[in-house]
Amino acid sequence: MNLLQKITVIISTFIFVACGGSEKSSKSPEKVAEKPVYGGVFKMPLTSFFICNSVSEIQKLETGQIYEQIFEGLVAYNPKTLEIVPSLAKSWSVSDDGLTYKFVLEDNVYFHDGICFEEGKGRKFVPEDVIYTFEKIYTNVNTGSGYSIFKNVIVGGEEFKNGTSEHISGITVDGNEVTFTLVKPSLTFLQKTATVYASIIAKEATEYEYFVPIGTGPFYYDFDNSNSEVVKLAKNNNYYGVNKNGDRLPYLDSVIFIYEEDTDTKMERFWLKDLAFIPEVPISKISEVLEERINDFKGENAKYILNSQPKLITTFLALNMQTPVFQNNLVRQAFTCAIDKNSLVNKILKDQAYESGDYGLVPPISRVFKGYDFDHMNKLNTKYNPEKARQYLADAGYPDGEGFPSVQFQFKKGTDEYWVASEIQRQLQNVLKINIDLQGVEFNELIENQNNGNGDIFRTNWVADYPSAESFLSKAYGKLVPEDPTKASVFNNSRYSNPEFDALFEKGQLANNQETANAYYSQAEAYLMEDAAFIALWYAEDMSLVQADLRNLSSNSISYLSLKEVFWTSDSLSNATAEVEK
């Protein structure tokens, strides 16, 4: 029984959400719509130290969630349905051939005040900011995740990147309209434009002495009260956005992200209402939630809300293709056969997963990925088979592990992460008789090591930037690997490359409907699975916790976070005020 089934036994309320997952929630349906209340603070935990990167260089989900409150793109996601909605562009149109996108911009939007502007006063957002933003995306090619998703998308982008053109010819301005001309029709252009990588930035903020996180969003970065462990965002009183009744947004006074390494402290802060939201319950605390405190989630007077839904997140092992032993496919196949994924999910994760990694990189959610051949992926997936694993290793020249060098397995430092890594280590050592050196690393350092190939095996969680198989399989797109092996490979960290995979992946990008695209993508993934450069471990089904008196916090499968319409109930704010007065 997986986590979602367990929660179903306890909770009977169903709320169907976008992207193929059904979200289970302990919250009783609200009978009367509540009037939004202004004020209050929203706090949530960080799992690593905050580093202030440029938007096109973001590599951590939680940094993206912070920036989603500060910055805005031309379009955005509806946080509940993941439909594309207006943002800095109030409307858009697409040509019949799918090659031209015309955006009509909002005309009364201002950047936040900040040190990078003259006299510290934020200036008006103009169409030229859009051009500048995309030119920066095509400039930061070595460290930019943004370029990885826009590669070969916009006419003139590659010429600008290569220095043969001074501007991107496929982006033009006419008054308050910005037009994009694409190299080829794209089913995902709007979705890519809604990602944090395409957030509109000011030239002044980027070309200052250091990157200044100033955008046009509902909250601004509080420089005086933020550091690597606490990130405070304050209400943007000049925000242009309004709700459906014309009331000014946002409702909250501030948003605070706090680095909290200790799981006991994190959970205690939530139970005491010091944290508004726990996006993922630690493995060690599942029993506490589902057994000891389950009554706190029931009925009209529930204190907390318990949510669970399948996520577009795959946890996998990335094998460094620059490590000599992993250049041998027999070795990679041996590792794949030696890992008991079902045991890992049942024993260590306590079933906190949608499903064990019995497919590929793309999560097996057929409602999202229509036309994807998951049955074929399941047949191709190498199942746990110790005898076969030992035979593969022997065929590779290492019978009973003899002569096999020690390999380093890096993972994000933390108790839960160590449990997973040590179980994988135990399985590999027991089956293959080889030595695996475990190294827990601070998350920012882990990302840097993975980009630069400083390690042999990396445990990785990949969160879809947009709900498409393309977002997952781009991790294996060979044309994103730098020709110079000494340069960082930001997107395709394993440096896997297979021309047959690339050709089918590109056909998927060219497809004119999602079913056809997914048919090509599943064919491409068949090569990826045969090459065994990635070992899928499980697909996420995160259990999250929310304070019951918080409203409009929507959950979705890509963990997109929008707080501009989130508010506390009036009773909650009154109680908080009373506590302060005491």
C-alpha cells in the first residue's frame, strides 16, 4: 500500500487537481467563501543555505520558489490548475503556423525600489526589459539553466550566443507589444516562458556590482533582514495586481523562508504555528503525522491540513560518464540490477512515494503524459536481479567485484538522505562485493560537484520545470554537454550522449500534438534505459502540511508556489495579535 492509499484510508475528502494526480486532503470543504484578510506572515522552511543567483542560473527548487514571489514572467501558471495565465503580458496571440507569439504588455508596472536604481527608486517596466532578459538567458550558457530550456527555440538566439549577432533577431518590439519568432513550432513555449528562468529582470539589477534580486512581483527582497539562513520578503505596496473583485494584492505583510536543518525542530515549529507550511514531511516523522497526531487533521475544528499528491519529481542516481568504470555499459547495468527499489521505498521511505522506479526518468502518470508508452518502459526497466547483476559485473571484467575500484557516492547531507544512501550502499556492496564510499555534502556544494563531475554517483531529485516529458528527458540531451570536459555541465550533469536519443528527442520537440511528442519521447527514453546512465529510484508523492487557518495555498505537481493571494483567516490574525500583546 503506497502513501496515497494509506491517507485515503484515514481521510475521505478528494480534491482533483491538474496534471493527472489526485490530491488527497484532510480539509473539510469550505461551505462559504471567506473574504480575504490583509496582514500576517507566511513562514516555510528551507532545506539548504540560500545563495542569491541570477534567475537564469537557478538550480534549486526552493530558490525558484523564493524568486517566484519576487519576479514575474510574461505569463505565469495558475497555481491550482497549472493553466497558463497572464502576468506581465496581459494578453497574447499565436500565429496559425505556431511560429509567432505576440505579447501585449501591462503598462503600469514598476520594478521594486533598490540600490541599483537612480536614487534607489524603482523604474517603470518597459518592453526593452523583455529583450534584455532573453539576451541574458542566451549569454549565461555555462552556468544558466535558462539557456538549457530555450536552446534552439527563438530565431537568432544561437547566433547571439555565438557572437555573430548583436541582438536576438527573433524578438522585436512595437510600442507596448513584444513579438517572438520561433525556430520551429513548440508545444511548450508558453510553459517555458512561465518558468522562473524567464522572469523579467532589470538591466540595472543585473549589471550592478553584484546581482540584485529586484523584480516586479508581489513581494520584494528585504536586504536588511535577509541572509543565507533567513530570507525575508516584504509586501510590495506598489504591486499592480488585483484579485477578481479588484482588491489590491498581495494580502500578506511578509513571507519568510528559514533554513532549518533539524527535523525535530522543524516539525515542532509547525505544530506551534511558527511555520505555515511544510512542503514535505520528513521520513522519520511520517508515523507521528499519520498515527500520533492524526486527530488534529479531522473535522471542522482541525488544526492542520494534510495533503498528498503525485508530483512530477523523479529521484534517481546519476552516474558520471567521465568516471572510467561507468563508461562500460555492463558496469552500469550491473548497478541497475543490484538495487532493490521496492525494498528501498517500503523499508526506508515507509511508502512515501508514488511508485518505485520501475520505469524511466519520466514519472508514470498517464493522464499527464498522454501517448507515453509506459508499458514498454516498464518492460525495458531493469528489475532487481542479483544473479544477473553479478554476471554483468563479471562480463565487465570484475568477477565477484575483484579489481573494481572504490566509487564515491555523493548525496545531500541530512538524516533522511543518509538512510537512503546507506541502504543503496548496503545493497550494492552485498550483491556486487564492491566498495562504495558515502559522502554527505551540503546541497549547494553537491550541485557544484555534480555540474563539474567531482564525484562518481550522485543522488538527484529532478522536479519538472514544466509539465512535459521534455523537461525530464532534457537531462540526457547530449547537445547540452559542453565540448570542453573541464567546463561545468549544468543541465546534463552525467554528460550522457547518444545521437539516437538526441534525434528522437528533437522529433518530440517538433511534434504538433502532445500524443505524438510523447510517442517520440518514449522511443528516445528506450535508448536511455538501454544505456543505463540513470537509475530511477522512485517517483515522488509528497505529503505536505498546512495550517488549517491559511487560505488559497494551492498545491500542484511541479511545486510551483504563488503566495500573492494567500491569506490568514481573521480569527488567526486576531489570535496572533493577542499573543504579541501579551
